[in-house]
Amino acid sequence: MRYVLIVLSVAFLTSCVSHNSVTYFNDISSNDEGKFNPTEQPIHYFKPNDIIEIDITSVSKESNEYFYKSGSSVDKRYAGNTYQISREGTIDLPLIGKVKLEGNTTDEAEELVRGLLTDYLQKPTVNIRLVSFQISVLGEVSRPGVYDIADGMVTVLEALAYAGDLTIYGKRDNVVVIRNNEGEKSYFRINLNDTEFLNGQGFYLENNDVLYIEPTKGKTSADDNAYRILPLVISSLTFITVLISISQ
């Protein structure tokens, strides 16, 4: 009798989740095929506190050494010639001094630095890369956390893959993206059940975006039921156990 009650209690507390609520792209039938036209990756304009890696080379190996650092002075996580853009939007390059990079794209910054190097190097080449690109994934995923993106480009689907995908209780139709726009926070919602989001602003994530996956009502209801009914179940089982002991 005791085991029957336990099994019934567990069955009562366990909620079922429908198949459609845990699958992506429900608007695609099994016989469909087609193409998507996602928006282009957003262009990143350098901002204060961005950490960038600058690779400078020329025909003279001896001259190149002036612009090479043996290790990062910014953070031990970053190797090579890394610089953090200051609050004023500048970096301090050897021999050249302060260079304002805030508001420039990668291509614009490379052209700017290359022009300044012509007084010191013969035929200089400059490659600049943003290395402090991070996203945060919170809520109903297998591995919530902060993720460094090496190449500075990530989509929502790739971010979810980094986080081990949504759990069975994650709401696929109401994912929130929180974005930092020049010091102000904004947010928008995307529906992973609808392929239209692949063509919208939420397909590519930007630096420091936060992805939040809300739990379904099934999970929260089950948790509420557990907290509310578990004491009653335990009391009932204790009472039945006492009665069985007395009757023996």
C-alpha cells in the first residue's frame, strides 16, 4: 500500500510537456524544403572597454619587434598584442602614441593604424580583431553561463548549442534577448517555433547580449504543486505507516 501511494504521488507531481512545445520550427512540415534569407551580421563599431588584438607586420623583422608585446597586459586570458580601448576611446601604440579607435569598424581601424605606421615601417600590414566578444545564456538551458566567442560572430542557434540546448521545460516561443545600446538596455523577443525569426534582427547576437529562456508553466506549476502537496503526502504516508505498525 505504501509503495502504491508513493508511485501515485510521483505521477501526480510529474507534468507532461507537449511535443510541439519542445521542437523548433513547427511551421516547417516534414515534406518542406526551402531557403532562408537571414539578415547580414551586424557591424561592430569599437567602443570603450573593448579588447582588441592587433597584429602588425612589415618587410623588416627588426622594426616589427617594436610593435610586438611578449604577453597581454590586459588579461591573462588573451595572448598576443591585445589592447583595451580606454574610456576616451583610444589605445596607446608603441612609437605612435594614442590612437582613437572608438566608433570605427575593424576595416576603418586597420586603415587608420596602417596609415600611421608608414613613418616607421615599410609596407606595413595591420590585422585587428575584437577578442572580448561575449554572450550570456540564462534560464532553461543545460549549461547556463557566459561564453567567449572567438571569431566575434554568433547566431541564436549557435548560442543555444554552446549552452547545451534548451531543457524540455524551456519556452521556445518567447525567448528574450537583452541588448546594450550605448549604455541603455533594450530587449526583444523571438519565437524559435517560427522560421521567420531567422530573417529578423534576433538571428545574429551582438557583443554582450543576454539570452534568457523562460521556463514553461508546466514546470512552474509542477514545482508549485510539489511544494504545496509534498508535506501532505509525507504526513499521509507517515500516518499509514503508523496504522500498519499498530495493526501488526
